[in-house]
Amino acid sequence: MEMRRFGRTDLEVSRLTFGCGAVGGLMVKGEAADQDRAVAWARDNGINFFDTAASYGNGASETNLGRALAGNIDGIVVSSKAGIAADEMDDIAGAVARSIDASLARLKLDHVDLFQLHNTLGQRDKVAPERGILDADIVLGEVVPAFEKLRDAGKTRYLGFTAKGDADDLHALVDSGAFDSAQIFYNLLVPSAGETIPEGYPCDDFCDLLAAAERNGVGSIGVRVLAGGALSGSEERHPLGSPNVAPIGSDTDYTTDVQRGLAFQSLVDDGIAESLPELAVRYAISHPTLSTVEIGIANLDQVQHAAAAVEKGPLPSDALARIRDIQSSFVAAN
């Protein structure tokens, strides 16, 4: 598995990150033996980055990852996240401190490599509406000092945030120098973090956020690479995964995203990729500045297929040109 330097940090991370969230579901609802087997396979095959959060299964993901790692984090990068609830907005520092302490207890670790803010910026979070609404000023004025205390106490090495919400706020945080990483939404249906999109394109305009991250030495984690599963080409959900997935970045709904995903099937039919998920993963790693891509996992088979897709490498330029042509058709259809 190819490794890459993670922004300005001293971390080397695998091109594929093992996602421990509820959308995939393995580390939240799976059997312990299956979780342990998938984590062990990932480690044995060069995947060294594991990403979890306090909100994934109300702590279940962290607990299960902690058991699977069993304290053996040699060469492993572990990240977790804190979402500040609306009723915690008057005590942000306390909320952050309590969150990381609980996360470390569940993970059975004395620190994480990366601790990330999990709130949407500038607007209500559609996925987790109980979280408070933050903007760049609040984050820089209150959240960052609280995070820096955690770093100074040795509870995390680096600071990050989930780049969801108002584009101006997201760019302000990337440009601020306060954060070492950003989780950036980038996929076949939501390409705006990686390139300029035409007016009327049906997704949030993240205004080439990947380029901003590269300029500022901010490590980038590509998330929702499979559009929450819509780029599987089927609305059928794995039993362990979230039964309903709200699109992030897309201006439509899950059903529409599945249909739009099927527009790329012609590249699979022509042998450019063996499946839509492979095409989606290879599209993401085709962006030259993206540090790593995170895949939500439901079973060992999905880990193995994602790793195989990464090993095949970026898509050829003619395939990327065909993808842009298909993407442009979404503007007319919108």
C-alpha cells in the first residue's frame, strides 16, 4: 500500500483509510470476531490509518476499535472526533475535554494521533441536528484554544476538522494555520473540492478546497468517496450499515444520487474499472493532492476490494475526461 506524508505533519499515512463509522457499520454493529479480522487484515496489508468518532454508535466504534487494536499502535495512526452539541455551546472547552477523555477511555489509549472537530460550519447539521452551529470565528476563538490544550497535555498530536458546511468558513479554517488536517468531501457526484464546477451543478461548491489544503500544508482525508453508498449503483443497504443515509455535499437525495451514479456505468462496461465502487475509489485517488481516501466498511470483503482498487492506481486521463463529460450532463438535468 502506497504511503503519503500527511500535510505538514510527520505522519505517513496509507492511501486508504479504514473508516469506522456507522454508514459502513462494521465497527458499530458487527460481530467482534469480524471486526478483529478486518482490522488485522488491514494492518497486515499496509493500511495504517483508522478513523473513528465518539458519535459512531454512541461510542461503540471507539470501544470496538480499541479492543481490535489491543493497545498495539506501533506504526498505526488513530483519529477520533468530537461534535459539540447545541446545549454545550456555553462550555465548549469543557465539552471538548470531556469528549476526548471519554474517547481515550473507550479506545484504551493515552492519546490519539489526530483529534477532529465534527460539527458542520455555518448551518444546521442535517445528519446530526443536535450539534451546535459554529462558524469560523467561534472555532478559531473558542474551539482551537480548547483543542490546543489537549495537544499540550499530550492527548492528541495533531488537530483537524470535518470540512462540512459554508465554504467561506471552511477555507478560513484551512487558511488559518490552526489545523493540521481536514476531512474533505470529494466523489464522482461532488467534485467541487477538486475542481471548478459549472454554474447550476447540483452539489455544494467547496471552491477547490483541496488546492487550499495543499497550499497550507493541511493533510486531506477524502470522505464520502462512495457518496454514502450511492456509488455502489444500488439503493440496497448492507444490514450493518445505516439504513438511511443523508447525502453530504450533494444537493439531491440518496435515490437521485444512486441514479446519477449509474450514469458512470459505461466506464465499467468498457473495462476501465471492474465495478462502480472501484471506479469511485480510483477517481478519488486520481486527485494528485489528496493524502488519503476513507472508505466506510461493512465487512472484510469491502476492505479488500477497496484496497485492490487503490492498488490499481489513478484512472487514465481519457477516463477522467469521460467522467467530466458525464458530470456536465448533471447540470442540464438539474
